[in-house]
Amino acid sequence: MTTPDWTRVLDDLARAGWTARVVAAGRMDDLRGRVAGVLASGELPGPTAEHLGEEVAFTWPAELPQARSVVVAATPRPLTRATLSVGGAEREIVVPPHYAGYHTVPDGLAVALAAALAPTGHTAARFEPPLKTLAACSGLARYGRNNITYVPGLGSYLMLAACATDAPPPADSVWGEPRQLDRCERCSACLRACPGGAIRADRFLLQTDLCLTTVNEDEAPFPDWVDPAWHHCAVGCLRCQQSCPENAGVELRIAPPESFDAAESAAILAATPADGIGAGTREKLSRCGLDYSPALIARNLTALLGV
Ligand code: SF4
Ligand code: SF4
């Protein structure tokens, strides 16, 4: 085995669509500590704390228990769309970037990294550490006031992924305090655009129990404080990202809509389980990011479409 030329490896990843950084595997102890500290602060509501708790309990890939380095990377993702046939009318709905391919796109990083490392005899495997904190500490991303990560050239319309490798890290890899966008110091566009008031001027942490995304990604009934007029996506919320000047110069790619006929639309709105719909419909749902909990998507679409 030879030590990788990490500049070449990162260039190879860039050609495969991934903007990446590499850090020493030992940094994951610091990463765990940072996230555990946020959890211990008690400032996060139950569901968010639960999600973060799962992230901080990450394990190394079974095939790489002795990882030496970690590659964290971002790739641009498009807004996806679906056209539903409801009551004789075509109704288009949108899904923010990040949902379509949530479970599969990160595999692309593992494939590209394994190929880039192959000449050195080293291997790579995907794993799931707390990605936003990892990206921020590695210098790959900066946080916005909305607690979303931004990468130069990609804005916030991206997906993060990480791989462990058995290759030694470069001696000069960056690791430090997460940084906020410089622009946030003189901007409050997202704070003003946030429908629920989740973005606060007096603290960095999002008040996630007031975030529309938290609410519509949860299967519990919508709380009374959610104004029905706020719904604008099948799942998630785009208001803080679309209002952010940091995204103004970024091209948000928009995927062609997936079209669902009346029978397919009725099945979706009836929360039909995946095994009760055809393979073709399932594939379309996956391509536009609606392969989420059927009950949750049906609840959200009912509210969004007013049906
Ligand atoms: S996703 Fe929507 S509700 Fe959540 S912080 Fe951003 S604007 Fe506010
Ligand atoms: S809208 Fe303004 S304050 Fe909010 S994340 Fe973007 S730059 Fe920062």
C-alpha cells in the first residue's frame, strides 16, 4: 500500500461531483464530544435530541473498524417535483433538494472514493457520523443562521455524505470550530422568512420545535400553531433557503416532474403502503423524493393541496 496523494484523490472526487475534505479518523472523538455537548445543553426539543442522539451513536463501517481517515463531501441536489391528478386537475408539488436519493446518493461517494484510492491499495466505506458538524469542523461547510450547511459554489442545495478509509490522512488536514457565514452578521432574511419563528436572533441553535420541517417530517398531527397557508412543499420547507442571499448566485437545479395519474394520485393520498402500489409508481415516488412514510406524505399532501 502507498500513501495517497490526497490532492489527486480530492480532484478525482470533484470530477465525480463531490466537493470533499479529508480529516484524521481520530477527530471523530472530538466530533462525538461536540454533538454530545449540544445534547447535554438541554436546548433541543425531544425529537431533535433523539435524532442527534442516534447520530452521535454512529459506528464505524464493519469492514473498516480500524479507519485512519474520514472523507466528508457534498454534492449538489435538485429540487424535485411531482404532478398529481386530483379532482380532474393537474396539481404540481415540490420537494426540497436532499429528500430524493437520501439513502442512495451517498453510496456514490463510496464508489468514487474507492475508485480514487484503488491505485494506492486502500479502501473506503460509507458511514453515518453527524454530517453537518463534521462538514463544518472540516472546513467543508459553514453554518447559516438557519443551522443549514453551506458549501461554496453549492449554497445549501446539497447533500452531505461521509466515508471512512484505511488510508493515512494528510498531515495538514483542517479541523476546527464550526464557522458561520460571514454574511449572517449583517443579514436576517431567513429569520424574517421563517414561518414558525424557529430562527432566533438571540441564539445560534434553531428552535426546532417551531420549524415546519420538524413538524411535517413527524407523523404526529400538525399542532394548532401551524397556519395551513404555510405549507408549500410535500415535505420539508424551503423558506429560509430561498430567502438566503448566499443561495442567490447558486443555480438551483430543478428536476423534471414525475407525473402520477388519477389512480396513482388517489393511492398516494390514501397513504397506500409501498407494497400496495406498482413498481413503476414506486420508482417515480423515489425519483421525486416522495418515497417517505406513506401516511406522512398523504397527510402533508392533503394539507398542501387542500383536498
Ligand atoms: S426550514 Fe422553514 S420553518 Fe424551518 S427554519 Fe427554515 S424557514 Fe423556518
Ligand atoms: S438568510 Fe442571511 S442570516 Fe440567514 S443563513 Fe442566509 S446569510 Fe445567514
